[in-house]
Amino acid sequence: MAAVSSEILNIVPIDLEYTGLKKGCMAGEVAVVTGGASNVGLGYARALAWAGAKVVVADLNEVAGAETQRVINEENEGDVCLFVKTNITSEEDVKNLAQQAFAKFGKVDILINNAMNMRLNGPILGSSVADLEASFNISGKGVMMAVKEFVPAMIERKHGIVTYSTTQFHYCPPMVGGSIYTAGKAAATSIIMSLANEVKGTGVNVFCLTPAGVGRMDLSKIAKERPNFDPKLFAMPGFEGMIPPEVGGAALVHSLLHAEELHGSGIIMNDALVHMNYPFPVPETVNRAEAKRLSDMDLTMAFCYMGDGFKK
């Protein structure tokens, strides 16, 4: 695989064989990744292409999107990636995304809903109604429109996977997601989990993946510039800092390969990495306890159990 660099994208060469994934394990699949031209979405797109899938990258950033297409095609030495400039809140744009994806690759097997605007991250009392509306438009409306464009053909072929990059469903310090951001994420998570029940038994598998702590930042540099900054708050279990986007992509590919097992549930990225026996650089910090699998009814009512309830 060719090692490709970029002056536009924040990337390092990608090769996931060390994770235990087999090259070509997603061969024959076609995936759409929204928000696929930066951070975790870019990691998803590159990992999918490395694993043999054809990839359609949807993003509003035309420069980064075109560069993503170039990088992925050069890395894989073929015409395996298509960039489509897409405003995920526009029905016309989402329909155009579907038309171009089908025209280029003939089908779509995997829909990765990942697009979001991290700037919509303010508190309820300090944000405008327009910010809340924008958050819901990207997460709730955007996800629903993408699902409606791509899932019917998956059901018809009895083959497909839909996932969503979710987060905590309400603001909880010291986590990154603020009130407006998490409100939009919660709406989309509800859509995805409801969809899992709607398509149960059709051959389409649906789950959520929480990419907590994914990013490429020089924490030591930030600590020098900001005296009150604590790098330990951003160091993810198993890592010396944040989870590199390419590693997040490996966790996604592993989760897609186990989509039938994950149907109707959610998984945090670190749990996916544990499940795939990822060779953590700092393994002693990883909690390898088996996560509890909730029942369908537990999942349905999860938002109702928000705390201690009545207290004495």
C-alpha cells in the first residue's frame, strides 16, 4: 500500500494489519461516510478503503473532501473513493449524494452517519435557538434523510449496515459534548435505535458507535500554552493521549464485521478495541471487563433511567 502524505489533511500513513484486521476484509462493500473529510470520519473512510471497500465521502468542506479523495485513491492505487460535496441538512444535497454514489459504484452497502458541527457545543442558557435548530438539522434531520435515501435498497437486497457516531445523551462534565451538541446527538441516536427495530429481520443491521476521545492533538504543546490544561483528562485508556483517527477506523471496521451481533445496540470505541484484541501502547490502563448487554426493553427505556430517582 502506498504511503501518502498531505499538506491539507492531518494524517499519517495507514496500515492496519498490526491490529489483526485482514487486508481486503471489506472487499465488495460500498460505504458512504458523512463528515468523512476530517478527524474520525476521515479515519473511517481511510480504514474502510484499506479494508477493501469502495468509499463515498460526503462533506461540506470541498477542499478537504477533494484531498481526501486523492489521498485514498493514491493509498489504494485505484479508483476506490468518490467525494461528493454535501450539506447533510439539504434534502437536495442528500439526494444528489445518493444519485452520485449509485451512479459511481452501483450500490451502497454501508451508511456511516458521522457528520456534525462541533462548534454547536454551547450551554442551553448561553446558546441561540438557531444553534439548537442547526444541531438537530445536522444530526436528526440529516441522519433521517440519509437513512431514507440508502436503506430501502439495502432492505431490497437483504444486505446492509447503518451506524452512527454518537456520544453521551446529555451534558456531563468534564466530557467534551456540550448541551446543544449532545441534544442533537441524542435525537440521531434515537432515530438509529428506532430504525434497528424497524428493520429487524430484513438483513440490514443497525448500531451506534461512540468514538470517544478520537483526535490528533499535541497535548504536551497545549499544556505548555495553557497552564490550567490537564493532558490526563484527554488521555484515553490504553493510549498515551487521544485515540488516533486511523485506530478509530480500525475499530469501525471490526464493528462492521460484527454488525449482526451489535444490531440494536451501541458500543464505545474502547470496548470495540478490546474486543478486537487491539495492541494498546499502554495496556495496563485498559479495563477489560466484559460490558453488559442490555435487553431490547432496557434499551428502549434507557433515557428514563437518568439518575437515582426518589431519594430518602
